[in-house]
Amino acid sequence: MRQTTYSVLLTIRVRHHYFQDPTTKCLTIGPTPTTAERLRRAGLLTRYVGSDFVVLSPRPLVEHKWPAGFFPLTFRVQPDSPYFHNFTDLPLTTGAGEFYYLSAPGPEVAPWRLTAETQLGAADLLPLRPLAFDFTVDAHPGQKVELELFDLMRNELVQKAELPAEVTAWPVDLRRRGSGRYQLRTATTTLLDFYAADSREIFPGWGLLKIRELPQDQAPTFELECGARATFWHYWLTSKSAPLPPALSIVASPRKKPAGAAKPAAVPPPLVTFAPTQTQPKGISAGFVSAEAIALTERPTIAYQLLSTLPAAPDTPQVVLPDLPQPDVASVRVERHAGQAAVFSEVFIQI
């Protein structure tokens, strides 16, 4: 029976620091329709090997001669969990009309990361536009405006125009060039940095990953890193019948590691303090809020104890609850004050 041996042409690896194992699969990657057709014609396959997304070939990389127009390759990216934004350090946005654009560097750049920043973040979030739309320019009474439309993927100037003083809209038509990242700019300012696409090419899509080219001598591994979101923790306490114990407080302490556990992180998480809340919701007897935002994690390394200090023994707090439950990532709450946003996680406890 004939067997075909496949070589790995490229690997895409996602690391997320919310999970105990950072390589846990949390994003699904797949080729866009255009890229899927290019891969099919070249005899290439896509697969998941563990949590790594790979492109496979029946021939070694050095034997490939890529036809003109084969690159760039584009892949859709979609979170596996509906709560991905809750536990991932990303901008607080509804996502309407925006998506994440991840561009792999050329083979001459090391390391091969999928984002210009240390991890996925605000710098990778782009507005999404159709291939044809009208761009509205701020009013410029009495002066002309010179606009440039630039193709960042091909590093080419697409169009240049001079708008008369009375004109405030410029029709943009990219249907002949196709999907890609573009900029509308003047000689001194970028007015719009955006991704234009046919909706069929990217839907459904939370993000798009672009690979411009592949090195000839090795199969690269492109890495995308995601950080864990930090939230302010709110503990709300009630009692079934009797009043709550007096002088309550919450104290943090490192958890004891079981025998054979992995080595601790180089920098352990800080022991965050909690303060009583000034007010409580109706039906709540007491509340505490963390003094700092605490990074959410799949497997906590810090335990939080609820203590009560009796007047007769002020130096010997009594343990009411030895290990308070930690927040569920299914629910977070956003508060905005003076233009600043803070994210809260709430835990309700009945004693």
C-alpha cells in the first residue's frame, strides 16, 4: 500500500497566558476561500497537530517554486470560547465594524511573530470597510486637500487626488485590487488605516492573519501571544440567618503546590489587598473590592481567605472561609468614569 509522507511548510502557534498550559487551543484558524483554492492547486493541506495549525506538503519546502500571485496567504481567525474577550487582555470594544489584523513579518525578520506588539492588543485592531465606499473628509473651507490611497500589503501608491475646497467626500473603489490593508492619508497625517474586504472572503471572521512569503530553507513557526485580562474583584457577602461575623477581612496567600507540580513562574503574582466597599447592593450584608486589578487565570496560584477578628483576640483572626471562590470568566462588568474604563468580576457568597 502506497504511503505519502507530508512535510510541514509552516506552523501557526497561539500562546495564551490565561491557561495553565499556554498552548491550549483557544483560536480556530482556517484559510480564506481565495487562499484555500491556492493551497488546493499547489497540493497543500491544512491540519491541526495538537493545538498547532500547520500547512502540509507532499514535497519538501526547498522543492517548491511558488507561482506568481501565490502570496500573500490569508487565514480567518475565530475564538473558540464565547468568553474569549472576558479573559483576554484586549480593548473594551463591541467589535462592530472592527477586526484583528495579524501580519507575519518577512523571513528576514526574527522572531516570527504575528503581531507588531509583544502580544495581541489594540495596535492590531483595524476598522473594516467594504471594497467600495465613500470616505468623508473633514471640512476644509478655502483650501484644497491632497489625498493618497496606499496599499500596505503591496507597498504601492494606489491613487492620488486633490479635493477642491467644496468637496468633502472621496469615492474609494478597490474592487479591482481586492482585499487588503490600506491607508488613506495626506502628506503629513494618516486619516484612515483600514482593511477592505469582500464580506464573503472574511465572514465569519473575528480576525485575519496574513503571511506575505515563506523562507526557502526552513519551515517557520509563527507565534501569536495573548495576555490574560486583569479585573477588579468584587466579593459580595450575605448570611442565611445569623448576622455576619464581626470585623471581616480578606487576605491573600500563595497556594501550596502539590508534589510534582511544575516550577513556579519566574515572577510570582502579587498578593493583592482587599478593602471594604462603601456601599452594597440591596440584600448584600458586606462587600470587598481588590485594591488592584488581578489577572484572571485558569488555575489560580493565590488563595483568598475570609477572616474574622474578634475583639477578645485581635491578634488571632478566625478563618471563616479558607479558600474563596474565584471569578467566573463568563461574566464581567465594565464601569466607565471620566472617560476611563475599569473591568470588574463579581462573586456572590452566602455564608
